[in-house]
Amino acid sequence: MSTIKSSMDELMTIDGALCAALVDSSSGMILGQIGAGVDLEVAAAGNTEVVRAKLKTMRSLGLADVIEDILITLGKQYHIIRPMARKEGLFIYLVLDKPKSNLALARRKVQDVEKELAV
């Protein structure tokens, strides 16, 4: 099992990683963060609303499923939001420099980090 700090460090080894955070989706508060390039306080609060909205929509649609991850593709960046399967109410947030990253490998690495993270 990995600590929050070692998990954040591991996320920054991903090609193109700019910053990452572990966020409490009930409050929007950051439990751990690393990197620069995005105001993580603002991003954590905003992405908390994204997760809440998607969960609400899934309930409204009667979908009995879980969110594996949410990908937001910008012109110059990828933003990956991955709710933790073993710890409801937390999600990993990762920002990647689009030209320097491999999205498939990054998603796989975030999944691996999420599995090892002990909170």
C-alpha cells in the first residue's frame, strides 16, 4: 500500500504530468497535491461539482454502475478524474500536457496508483 505522498510522487512520473491531487468529493478539499500549472484549489472544487453532477445524472437515468474515470480533453491538456473504488468520496485528479503524454498509459498508471493508495 502507498501513502498519499508516494502516490502523488508516482503520478508525477507519468509522461507529461503537470500536477495531481487527491480530493475529497464531499467537501472539495485537497488531501494531497503535487506539481504546478493549474490552481489545484479551484480545480478540486470545480471537479467535485463535475463528479457530483455525473453521479446525479447516473441516478436520474437509473444506471446501476460506477464511474471508472472522467476525461476532459482541452486543447493543450488532458484532465483525468478517477474516483477511488475502495474509498468512496475521494478522487484522484491528474493534469497532463497533451503533446507530451500518452493518454492510454496515463489512464493505466492512474488506475494502478488508485489501487495501491491507502487512505
